[in-house]
Amino acid sequence: MNTKSTSVIFVVLAAFGCAGVYLLFCRGTDKEEGRSAVPSFQSPTGTVVRALPPSALGAHVATERKPPTVPSLKAVLTITDAANDSLNARLAALATLGKVLPDSEVEALLDFLDRRDGEDVLPPEKLNALKNDVVNLLRAQSKFPPVLSTRLAAMWGDAGHDNVWRDYCIQHAGAAWGRVSDPAVRVEIRTLLWAAASEPAEPGSGTALISLRNLVSSGAEDQMKVAERAGASASPSVSAPDGVRVTALQIAAELEYAETASLARPILMDRSQPIHLRMSAAAALGRVGDVSDLASLDTLANSSEPRLRASASAAAARIRQKIK
């Protein structure tokens, strides 16, 4: 979940021509403060594990936020300095921190994450980049901060935050799963992922589906439940961004949702649909379609649109391989 790399799914990759929504991670040593080098996984802070409050699970603008914790370490002061307009200087300070930060410094960094656009001199894209790397550092702490999931949930649910940052919150929550052993914290993460996945129009919904799919792969989530949620998000009756529908179609197909082919067929042949969504439909049919889909796919394999042509050809070849 580094800003340098992102994780999307299989054909979604082809559809958008970019590499997925997943993660790379951090770096760093702090000889001055005696910290060890920072790996690439991240964490949050806090000592109390509590259930997600209802306010964290729906978009709203948080009006009451506690005053930020004042850090003691010079590097953390630099990172959190809202008047410092040098992203490089702040990232350089971050790189000096290790994975055994005092609780007070972790808390100061967590409070920094709750900073909104306009509350820092950095423009949104740079502020999001810095916050993303801060979460990477927190997730990398030797002592995983169990309250991170609660803080991520609250920020995702706060419509006062930038939508890109809200999506990052979901990415980091899903990526934190492997670091968490406390059942209560895992409940928080799962609750957040399901809340986001169940709101297709909200930032992070497609990302949440990816995380839930990953939990299925690890045996931590029910396959059919996630498949049905993906199918619902892919449905034309749901108001969802095209990117969410692209992701949802692929996950529905991968998890063998029974209605995937029925969802994909009309999208494939509808010229009014975006090319990347039609490509996703072709890929889904390649996975779950049958011989009846070959005529449509063969027709599109001769399309003047090269991206659609490639997707349809690959899907047709996959079906023919299955029926040999």
C-alpha cells in the first residue's frame, strides 16, 4: 500500500493499464535515536481495543476531534509540521524512524493522519503520499498498535477527508490483517471492510472487496458471502463507479458467483459502456462463461478497439480450452 504501488485485480490491471492496488513498504534507520531499520509493513497505535462506534461506519463529517498529541522526537516534529512545504524533507525525517517508537510518538503520528486537506501546507496529493508512508511505518512497528483499525475506520467514515485518503484507509486496514492476532482487532477490520464493500458509491468500496477476497483466500472469510457482495456491486441496478464494477465483476467470477455470466453478458455487448468495463465483462466470461458466449466474443475479437479485441480473444480462447 505504498503510494508507489497499488493493487487492483487481474483483468482490472489490463483494463486500466496499471499495476494493482497492492503494497510495497518502508525503509529507514535512526542511528541518532537508536532505532532499527523500518521494514515495510505498518501499524497503528493505542492501547485500548474497542468495537467500532456506529459513527465510524457511515460517511459523515467529524466535528469533534481531540487536540493532536505534541511529539518529542525531532523527526516526528518535522513530519507533522503543517507549515513545512517540503515533502522530501518530511519523508527524509520519516526514513530515520525505526520500528520501536514510543507510544507518545505513535499517537502523534496517528493524530497527523487525521489531518484534512487545508490543514497542512502540502497539497492533497503530497499530503496523502506522506500520510500513506506514515501508516506504512506504523504498521511496521514491532508492537502493532491495535487502535489503528479504529482510527482508520473513523477516517474512512469521515466525509471531511479527501476521497483518495479514505480509499487508502481501506487499503491499509486490509493489509494490516496479517499483523493482527487479537480477535477483537480482527473484528474491527472485518467490520470496516464489510461497511466499505457494502457502500459501492463510497471511496474504498472496490478496495474493500479486494481485501475481502484476500481473506477468502486465507480461509478467514466466507467465499459465497463475498461473492454475493461482489455480484451486488457489479449489478447495473447499483450506483457504483465504473472502477468498482470492474473489480466486482472480476471477484464475482473468481469466487464463482452464480449470476456472474448473466451480469457480464449485457455489459459486454453494450457499446455505451466504458471499454474497461466491457473488457472486465469479457474476462469474467472467459472464467465463467460457456460455449454460448463464443459467438459474441469472437465478434468482438475482430473489433476495431484493440483493448477490447485482446480481451475478447483471450476470453474465447479460455472457454475453448475448458470445453476441449
